[in-house]
Amino acid sequence: MKPDLRRTVIVLPDLHAGIGHPADLAELVVGLASLPQVRLVVEVRTTNPLFPAFQPAAPAVMNLDETQWNELPQPEPKLDDQDRPQEYASPAPDLDVPASVCSADPVRVTAGYEAAKTDHGGLRTAWLRVGQALLQDQQSAERALLLQTALGDAADPRIAPQLGDLAAGSKWELLWSRVSGDITPPWPGPVSALTLGTGPIEGQVLLSDHLGVLRTIDLASATPTGRLAEPVKCTIALSVLSEGTVVALNHEGLHAQMASQTVRASGLTALLDDGPSPIDQAIGVFNTTLSGSPSTAVAATDECLAVGDADGSVHVIGLNMPDRTVLTQQLHRGSVSSLAAVALPLGSSRTTAVLLYSGGADGCVRAWAPGHQPQEAPVTERPYPVTSLSVAHTAEGLLLAIAWGDGLIGYHRLDSGAAALLGLGLRVNGVLVTADGDLVVGTNEAVFRLTPR
């Protein structure tokens, strides 16, 4: 049988503390060390009599007092200045150059503008107006778009074209904007609610300011076109019928008035039609029957008037139904915060069906066709209250715009299920989607129009 040539390691710690005859112990250790298959690791003090006795075995000595074998902290070598590691510092942004502020660290840009004593051509005011939206992790094109929406007409005229070029990579293109302090055309004031005009005010945007004044501006250019006769203080929501009736909701209830451009009936027609209109009758029903639960949202088409309440229910009255029956459906936990309605054509006939979209304080958006059960699953939901809704029947199908309380806007193509998001970082008080698929957005500081690229 072949001998086992594998080596064995024997460790003898603290050998100097061993009991017995040192000479005999040293002889044993030296004998073991002479065996080729044995490796010995022996710990002994150099001052012990055993240490000289191990010399015949030619030991490899490791002195544990030497600094490389202990864990005592050693002084770090001094570095010359040229040897010291240099911390990376991002270049300071040029606060006068749009390309620099859009690509630089947004925290540094914000700090620079907060400490600045000049407006840097209008960039400082625009940056601070948009606020936290610019601190998000986003491309420079998106920052340029947000700055565009907040840039006033007093800014350096060279800045807007530069921001437009930088925003070319964004998913949106700014068509126009009016911000606080603008003079030409004048800013219409803080937007508390807005809706798209129809009938006599088609091609215009109807909006309410902080005083309840109802104004109209041109959809194509934002140029002021007029105002309605009666203000509605603390306007919550607006809607317009094709015959020119404007329906406004505030904490006192529903109010109706004719747009100033509407031609009123005269002569024999006026004498024969002196009773309340269908919309006036419906408003009277709502203001009476919903007195126990405050109305919180409104939407209207030529076919129906819909009102949401603080209990999460939506109530609908058909304007062409003589009995004025109210259909009610519970859609939300908490109050209804916004409603949008669209009349969809059915086939080749002139018959239409009304589809309602309801947004709530619970963050849900739900769809309901009055007379049918609502969809069980929400269209979408987020953990923020819905502040505004708008729906339009376009050549590309149904488009739904949703504004949430954190400043995010959702743009949903309902037929395909595709969605795009726009983060403003500011509360959006009103949003509308046009028949062309554009967005008009109203806030306390600005109103602007975007088109998707």
C-alpha cells in the first residue's frame, strides 16, 4: 500500500506556557518538524528557553510584535496637493442661457434664481413660477416646454424661440400661453374653471376668474373676445349648450345665462315661447332636489344635464324628456369633483347616446351611460383627487383629459388605450380637450394651449 503523502498541519499555540520538561518538549517538536508530511505552526516567546532549542529545525520566524502583523492604526501618509483626490463639481449654470438652465442640475438652477437680483431676461420668473415640476428627473426638452408655458410677454424676445427649439424633442408643442402680468394680449386672470365654447361662442374658450367674471378668449390665439353679463362668484364648473346657454355651478347651486353673442328670440316667437326652457326646468329640479347634498360638479350636452354631489353620486336629467325624471348612480367614495359629457352618434342616424365621465376625490375616473350600469372597473385611478375632466369625440376617436391634484395631466386615447402624461407640478383648475385633440390648461398663474406631436 502506498504511503499517504498528504501533509498535516499541527498548530501548537502558547507553547511557552506548556507544563513539563522544556528539553523533552523541544525534542518532540523538532522530531515532528523533521517529518516530511507534517507542518508545524508553533507559538513561543523569543525569551523562552524553548526558542533556541528549535534552531536545528531551521524555523521560519514570524515576529508578532512587528507592525505588519497587528491591527494597530497607522498614520496615513501625507499627500501632496497634486496627489489629493479632487471632488467632481458640475459646472455652474449660466442663468441667462435657456440651454444651460434646461440641462443643468435643477437644484442649482433654483438656488441661483432664488438668490438672483435680476430676472435674467424673464427666465427667473418663469422658472420659479413653474416650481417643483422642474425638479423632476426629466429631459431638457421637457423642462424647456414647461418654461415656455410660464414665460411672460415681458421676457427677452430672444428667449421664447430658443426654448421652442429646445422643446422640439418634447411630446408636446406649445401653441400659445398667457401668464400673470401679460399685457398683449392681456392675461385673463386666475382660471378657476373653463370649458370649450359651442354654438354662438364656438371657437372660443369660456373661463371664470377668481372674481367669478365669465370671459371668453379666442381658442386660436387667446385674444379676449368678450365677457358675460352676470358673474358667478366662486365658480366650480362651467358648461355650454349649443343654443347658447351657459351653465355655471358654485356653492349656491346651478345658474344659467345666455352668452352675450346669442341672438334672442323676438316678435311672435318670443310671445309663444315665454315659459322656462328645458335647461331652466332641469336646473330648477336640481336646485330643489339636491338641497340636502351640495352639488360639486356639472356637465351638460343638448341631450342632458348631469350634476355630481358631495356624497359621490351623479344625477342626470334628460332635457328632451317631458317628465324630467332624475337618474342617479353612486360612482365614488367621497365627493364627485368633476364631470365630462359627450354625445356619441349611433350609426348613420341622427340618434345620439350620452356618455359621462366622472372624477372623484377618491382619485377614480369612471364611465357611465345613463340608463345602463356603469363600468365596474374605473377608466383609471391615482392616489390624488381629480380636479378637472374633459372629453371630446374627434377624428381619432374619444379623447379624455384628466387633471389630478398633484399637477399631473393624463391624456387618454380611449379607443386605443394609449395614454400620455404631462407633469406641471401646479394645481390644474381646468383642462379641456378640443375636437382637434389639443389641450387647453388653466391654473392660478397661466392658461395655455398644447398640441401633441
